[in-house]
Amino acid sequence: MNALLIVDVQNDFLPGGALAVDEGDQIIPVINELQEKFDFIVATQDWHPAIHKSFADNHPGKMIGDIICLKGEEQVLWPVHCVQGTEGADFHKDLNRKKWKKVFQKGTNPVVDSYSGFYDNSRRENTGLSDYLHDHDITDVYIVGLAADYCVKFTVLDAIKEGFDVNLVTDATKAVNLSPDDLENSLKEMSKSGVNLLSSDEITL
């Protein structure tokens, strides 16, 4: 059985947001059209407490983009974003949510970040997403959302590790691109791991 997994299409990751992905809003019509092809749809949502240690503001003297060690993991420091209960953490108003089965929140632990929709970055806690998909006999996962070089990439890599056949819809994701080659390198890494890269018009279910 197939599932569509929508990753973090939230206001703070869209133009005008605190951690905006360039042209991130352009994927919303593509995702909405894709949803018509799926009966099983789930989503992830970045859901940080305001004191989250991935925020540069919570480290005096540190700047956005600095890299620190957080609970033994390399951590990029980000602007404050997707704080629980704020408008920035909400899904974009134009994103169709009528068919969604469930939303899995991540990044709730203030001392460890969580890029993947499955596990935190230290892999000590999981969101329950894998069990939920397996319990509903999902075998093939199609992944879309933001951002291709961070949360989408790590969600893709974990989905493969969890035993799913994974497809990344390339025209339904965009990258942060802290470095100019981040998107290209991320696509190469995901492809090497076994993900199938395809465009939305190639999906016939």
C-alpha cells in the first residue's frame, strides 16, 4: 500500500517565515494535486519549545549558522522557528489537509534537534511514524516537503532504514542551500541510499 508523507510545509519554512526556503511556496500546488492520487496521507510538523538548543538565540555569543556539539551530535544553529503554538509553526493555509490521517510532531525535546520525521538526531527517541505506517500495511512511501537538504533528506534516509520502498518527488521539495551545492549533494546521497527520484507527473497509482 502507498502513502504520501508531507514534511514540514509550515509558515516559518515558507517565504516571509523565520527560516524561509527560497520558493518553498511553489511546491504547495504540486503537493495538493498529488494528494488526489493518494488514499493514505500523513504529515510531519516541526514543533519546538522556545528554549530549544538548536536556536542561536539560546546560545549567547553564537550566530545563526554556527555549528556546535549538542548531545554528541553536530548541530547547526538556526533562527528561532516553528515554536509550539505560534503562527510560524502552523501549516500553510493553502495546503489541503482534508485527507490527512495523522500529524507527527518532532523537535519537541529542547536538548536535541529532530530533522527526520522518524527519529531525533541522536536516534534516542522516535515519533511513532514508522510503527504507524507499518501497522497500516504501508510498503511504499512518497515523500514531499521542506527542506530537501535537511528534514526531507533525513526523513528519506530513515524511511529506507525502516524498510519502506521510498520515492522522493523532486518537484515537490525545495532546499535551504546554506551552501550552493547542498541540494545536488543531498539528491546524490539519497539516490545512493536507494531512494527513487521522480517527478509528480510520473506518479501513476
